[in-house]
Amino acid sequence: MVTSVLPRVESLASSGIQSIPKEYIRPQEELTSIGNVFEEEKKEEGPQVPTIDLTEIESEDEEVRERCRQELKKAAMEWGVMHLVNHGISEELMDRVRKVGQKFFELPVEEKEKYANDQSSGNVQGYGSKLANNASGQLEWEDYFFHLIFPEDKRDLSIWPKIPSEYTEVTSEYARQLRGLASKILSALSICLGLEEGRLEKEVGGVEELLLQLKINYYPKCPQPELALGVEAHTDISALTFILHNMVPGLQLFYQGKWVTAKCVPNSIIMHIGDTIEILSNGKFKSILHRGLVNKEKVRISWAVFCEPPKDKIILKPLPETVSETEPPLFPPRTFAQHIEHKLFRKTQDNLSN
Ligand code: OGA
Ligand code: NI
């Protein structure tokens, strides 16, 4: 195994280098599609990530509820990603989540290293940076903090940031509220598929087994942003992903053959349909390819919460109700762990053939 000690991206960025190490430079074919994110965000022409207003998702009036569900359904089928507004999580709580995470990342790197994860021994929770997982040694321009935030009995509070002192309280409250939002969305999506309301929730593990994992992505300023990516192109493996950010653009979606830059929508939460729901819905809901750009001027931070089914307990496959003679199953049965394996394998194959 190749183990090389690489500095945190934050340390690289603050060292004053004018050109980035080669491991961070994307392959030639990819470079042509990487532009200036501030210019990209301004563009008004072409398709835009939909915005879904959830005000009426639980209206007393079934007709009103249905109208709201139809909007959500359309966005989930066409894009698989959307800005949620009026989602019920207060601006104040979102601001506090952003503040405690930002304060943690403002600590000196040495202080954060006390929380370093150790991927080789299977400790994925904590402070980390991507390790090269293939022959090309390709790296991403970000550091992160990753930990499980829900259900409460599965948390390991001993590895959560102790500074700032409000971190645990604020992050726990956000986790509880997001869990509630996830249930509402899963109910609505179930009805959209003609299933009973509680079905998708049950199929992804229910209250006991659906895991919420928080990844705070910290993207330092990059001296050559046109050569790097903060996160490389991928689809999320989760059932649903909810993302907050610090209003610095970076997220791009691969829609109809082009990279579309997500605008920064105040008080919204970005929601992705992940591979898990794509599989269960037999591809009716999409898990969209996306990536993150970096820039020279502003640090970007995002808070991604991945809602994931248990690794081995559930076999994921298209629900019988989503399959018919004309709509054969598009995905073979797999546990979540096997799905992760399959994606890693495919990626390795891709690299070997490059
Ligand atoms: C991710 C991701 C995008 C972002 O963490 O899976 O896609 O906006 N992040 O940081
Ligand atoms: Ni993602």
C-alpha cells in the first residue's frame, strides 16, 4: 500500500504556493469544462436547478398538498436535485449550524488534527482529506469533518468537535429537524410513486436504521481554481442528501450533457435524490451527477447530510410496484455495502482503461 503523508489542503492553501501540486490537477479532458465559478453562477440562460416551495406539503387540503407533491415529483424525476424553500427549518438554526462549523474550521490545523480520522483502520469519522484511491493519485481541493449525527443512540459524541462548546447542541438540534424533514419528503415521494405514505421510509430503514451522516466540506481558496475540483464528479449513494452552504457558489450539476452551476438561494436547503432512492424507484427519481468547483477569492464551506440505509440489513432493488412489463428492473439487487463496492470497482476499471 502506498502511504504518503500529504498536508491538509488548508495548509497547502495558506503556504502561499502559486501553483498547485500535480495530484490536484485534473486530467486534460476534464479541464476544458472547468470555468470561473463566479462567472458561471451569473449565467441566466439555459436550464436552472428547480426551486421547490414546501409550504403546502402538509396542508389540510388534499388538493393543495397534491399540487405541492406534483412540483416535488417533477423536480425529482427531471433533476433529482432542487433548492428547498419553506422547508420548516428556521433561518436562525441554519445560521447557528453554519457558525459552529465555521468556528471549528477556524481553529489551527494542529488543533483540528486532534480529531483526525484514520481511514486505514476503518475510523472514517473525524477530520480528514481524501486519500488517493486509484493509480492516478488524483486528489480533491478540500478538507472535511465527517460524523454520524442521527439516530442519537448511534452517535459517538466523544469524537465530535468540543470547540466551539455549542457545537454538539446545535448540530444535534439540526439533525433532529432534518430527520423530520427527511420523513416528510419520503412520505411525499412514496405517494408520488403510488405507494403507501410510509413505504419509502420503511424501505430505507425507518427511524431506527436510517443513518444521518454529516460531512462538513471545507474548500480553501485555490491559487489555480481552473485546474482543480473541490469534489470530483459523482452521484451520492445516499437515499437523500441535504446541503447547506456559506453562500459561496461551487456546486455544479450535470444536466442534459452540460454542467449547470447552482445559484445561491437564501435560506434554502439543497436536496439530492441519491442512488438508494433511484434504485428503489427503478430510475423514476434521478440521482444526478454533480461536482464542486473552487475559487481564488473565497473559502467555501458546505454541510452535506447524507441519509443512508443500513449497510447490510436491507437489499436494495426496484420496488415491485415500480416494475412492469414495459418497465423492467434497471438495477440488480444489492445491499448498500455492495452498492458502494460496485461503484469503487467501476471507478478502478475506468482508471485502468485510461
Ligand atoms: C458531497 C457534495 C457538494 C457541495 O459532499 O457529496 O456533493 O456543494 N458536496 O459541497
Ligand atoms: Ni455529493
